[in-house]
Amino acid sequence: MNTEIKCLPYLKLVGETYIFVGAFKDPVRKGFLVEKDFDEKKYPQLILPIESILDDNYFVNSHGILEECEPFCKHCGAKKFSRKGYNWRLLYLEDGTPIKVKVKRYKCKKCKKKFQVEFTEYWGKFCNYSNKIKNRARKLLYHGWKSLRNLGNDLETLLDFNMSHESVRKALKKEEGLYWLNEELELSGYYGYDTQWVRIEGKWIFRLELFDIINNMPVACLISKEETSEIIYDFIDISIPLKHRKAIITDLKEDYEKVMTKLGFAHQHCTFHLIKNMTANFKPKITEELDKYEAEIRNNGSKISESKIKKMRKKKKEEINDEIKIYMELFYELFHQQSFDKAKRYIELLKFELKNFPEMMQEYLNKNFFPVYRKFLIFLEKPFIGKLDSTNNKLENYFGNTLDKHTKRIYRTPEGIFDYIMARKDGWIENQKKVLTN
């Protein structure tokens, strides 16, 4: 049986036999010892942590060279080859210990290209740093942004070896392309969808995100140069199987309604965005009303100082805002009803009392809300009550925790911002799992 230790150059085989398979770093000379200058008296025989590199796919031959159990050409996939000696490969173990191992070299008889043993499960191709070390680099981004150089400095402090900022950048790259899907998540059927806009080098790019509101977990992410109906449809279609589509929440963008209906979702419009849209709609009308009020004061004929006019305008604005706030609270009480039938009765009450509302609210509700009010009350219908939310706040919270406004301005490439989102996403998932276990 193999005895595990965290550095090498020897593998202990059955029968107490030691075979030289690599070299380790000499702390005195700061170079790598090789077989010819290895002094067993000065440096005791060390044992390769074979389980950290080798599994059922690899073995060590009688010359101490690591081989694959079933070699195949890494270029064309052929299994006919000839053996061509070995190469030394430098690897860093999880704790930062540098080692050199002998890996078998082959030549393919079909495509005539050379290839060698790779440990892609533990070390990436052409990478000396183990996947566990790269995961440490990602974990340093779990709770906030850091520059690549600072990440390298942190790794040097933790592991006592220097990792260049370019190596750190490559270590952060976990997903190929600009699309990620949470394949481990058991989908609930209830989702939030939204898009985050990011300006990079003067051009807008779009972060499309799907979020499971029952599990409070991200489902999928895509960085795209455009946000068309076709792209949104394809993104959701490949991310969520048809059998897991029950209901989805979005903001009030008009294109979303057709897309979500075509995909087979019950489509809930976010009530937070409704209030936000109403407030934005009122602002120019409040300004217009204040301008009229100020004009009446000036045309009154009496001499009033500019400072007093400003105070009167400010007081009038406060009165208008206070009145709107009261009626907005009455309106928003609609979304606190306990059933769809109660919400419908409250709608009738609002229509009856509408004449008492501020004129700008009457106009907005008659034009933009009452004709489509059912779209904002899907969450109160029997199949969805208690499962679907009235707002997309859970996804908005996830956006804020994985890509805040300050960090959006830092990145200069879609790939860089995607890698950062993926690191923060891993931190989010880890924290949610802790919450569930506690």
C-alpha cells in the first residue's frame, strides 16, 4: 500500500521498494534535486502522494515514469502509438510545494504527432498549478473585487510562492465561453429573469441572468453583445427544460411578454418596477405643475423675493409628494392581499375611489395599469400563491452581490467581467449552502 506524504521524489511500492519518480525543491540551494545528486543521508526518502495524481487512469512503471493505463492521442484520438522516452514536468501541489515528475511521451502512428501524459483532472493542460490552487485564487474573490496583482500577492502570502498576475487571470477562468449553466440545481419551476447593462470600452454588453426564486440560486448566465427577443428566447430555452417551466418574473419591458408566453411560462410583472416606473412618470409632471405654480406667483403682481419664491416652490413640492405618497401606499396595498379574489375586489375599490387620487395617478392607472392588472397579480392565483413572488428582488439582490456599480466600471473585456461574476457566483452558492445546513 502507498504511504502518503506531501512531497517526493520516491514512490514506495509493495515490498518496501522505492522508485525515483520525481524531484523536490532543495530549500538550501533553491533548485530542484534530481536522481544523480540525491543524497539519501541528507534528504530522507520521501514518498509521492500518489493519490493526489494517480487514479485508475495512471500508473508508475519500473523506471519511475508516470504512464496512462489506456493512452490515446490527444490530437486525433487514435490508440496506436509508440513510446518515446519521457519529459520532466513541474507541478505545484495544493500547499504550494513544487515537484518535478517524469511523464511518459508518445508518438501517434496515425497523425504522427507527439503527446504526453496529462493530469487534466488535477492540473490543467500546460499549467503547473493544481486545480485546487486555482480554486484558492477564485475563493479570494468570493466576497469582493481584488486586482490580479493583489490576488497574486495574497497567494504568495498563503503558499509562499510567486504566481504572476497572468497566471492568476488564467486560474480565474473556470468556464469556457461566456455562458454558464447550473447543472447541479434541481429546478423548482419558478424563476426571475433580468438583464444587467455593462459599458466596456464605450460599448454596451448585456448580462442575461436566470434565477431560481424558490432555491434562491442562480440558474444560468450569459454575456451577450445584444439583448434581442431571439437571444432571450434561446438563452431561456436551452437553460430550462420545458417540464420545469411554471412561472417567471420580469420587469415591464414590452418584448418580454411575447417571449415568456411562447416559452410556456405564466408571466408575472414585477410590482417593484411598476412603482419605479410610476415614480419616473410622475417626475416631469410634478416639475410641470411646480412651474405653473411659480408662474402664477410671479404674475400675481406683488413683489416677492427670489429666495421666498424658492421656499414656496419647495413647500409646494413637499405637499405634492406627500399627497402622492399617501395614495401610492393605498395603491400598493393591492399587492398585500391574500388571494386573487380579494385583489380583484380591491381593484374595484380603487376604481371607485380613483376620482379622489391626484390627477397624474389617475391618468397613469387608467392608461397603464387597469387594462393589464392581471399581469401583476399572477403571484396571487391558486397554482402560484406562496411560491411566486410579486417582485424580482431576489435576483436584484443577487445582481448587487455579484456585480455592483463600482466593479462594473473596472473591467475592460467581456471575458474578464464574466470570470469575475463566476467567482462571485461560487461564493454566493457556497454561502447559500451554509445557510441551508445551519
